[in-house]
Amino acid sequence: MSPKPVPRKRPTAKKTTATVTMQIDDVAYTLRPNEVNAVDEMALLRSTNLSVPGLLEMARDDDRRGIAVIAAFVWLARRQGGERDLTFNRVAEAITYDSDIDLVDEEVAPDPLDDPAAP
């Protein structure tokens, strides 16, 4: 007699951020965290010692959002936008404490597990 199958729990996924937009000196930069690939995250880690989740956490926190975090956000958003050869230092040199910085928009992606028709 074979053992009874153990019922499997349906996995739960966290709602993830589809886009985050930050405006620096009247220019909007949009990051799509779910679309960051391993190459870009490794470049981010090498340049800033931050992972994508760590970067987003610091970018959302007014007390921890220094200009290095802002530069990392802009750099990663611009890399996603096609500027593959852009260096972190080039972006970091252009952002100062005099820059006007606003986290302007955050869009949460729908959780596919919330769909009752999902398998």
C-alpha cells in the first residue's frame, strides 16, 4: 500500500514592484526591478555593494537615501534603458546634494496567484 499523497500548498508570492520612478532635476528615471538581470545586479553589487532589493529599500527610506543610492538607482534605470556602457562613476559625478530628488511613482505588479483561475 502506497502512502497517501501529501496535499501541496499553493505557493504564495509577494506583490512585487513593477516600476519605480524617481525624478532628479526634472528628469524622470524609471526602474523595472522585476526585469533586472543577473549581469546588471552583479554590476550593481560591484559598484555599490547593494543588491536590487537593498537598493529599493534604501531608495524608499528618506533617512537612508543618500546621493550614492540615488546615483545607483539612476545608473541601473539608464542601463535598463539601453545605456549598457554607462559607468556608475559617470552618473555619480553628476548627482549632488543640490540635485532636486523625488521618488515620484511606484506601481505594484498584480500577483498572478491572486487570480482564482490560476492553476
